Amino acid sequence: MAGKQRERRAKTNIHAFLQRRSIAQRRDYLARGRCFATLDVRQLSESWITAVRNWLARKDRATELMMDDLTAELRLRGLEPPYDAVKQELATRFAGIEEDAQRKVGTEFARQIGMFMRESHKPLH
């Protein structure tokens, strides 16, 4: 029973972390001037797919930021990014990551969630 409660709490914390991160990405995108607002949904979706492919090819901050901004614009319109269009490429890319690298990514993600949890339990004043 305690294991199930711990698992539920962990899922809740991860969900809250991802929600906060998504909100921060949208806020940052809006602060930069919503540069993709003029694209129609088709153009926006195609640009997102291209951005993901560029990010997979060379993981640098500029390509990641473009991908995040396109994601933010889609979500501001109440749409989800077209994950199905890049599902296989993402799976292939992440299947090719060595176990050691996967462990490092997992450790970093856990560290970020831990920092989020510590921050969210601090008093606001």
C-alpha cells in the first residue's frame, strides 16, 4: 500500500513539474513576442516537425528554443504538437542512446524535479 501511495505521489509530482515547465515555456514565448502567431495550423505543425528533426540532428539551445516556442504556440491555440509525425524518429534516437547516457538524463530530470519540489514547498513571502 505504501508503495502505491509513493508511486501516486511521484506521478503527481512529475505531472506538476511538467505543467510548471510548460507554463514557463509559454510565458517565455509570450515575452519574446509570439513570433509564430501569424502561421496557420498547417504551417505551424510543419515547422514544429522540422524543428524536432533539427533538434534531433544537433541538440543545441537555439534549436531547442525554436521547438519549445512552436510547442508553446500550438498549446496556446489549444492544440498538441503532431507527435505522431516524429514518433518513430524520436524512438530511434532515444533507443540509440547508451544506457550510461540514459542514466545521466534520468538523473538530471530527477534533480530538476527535486529542485521544483523544494521550491514549491517554500513559503511565498
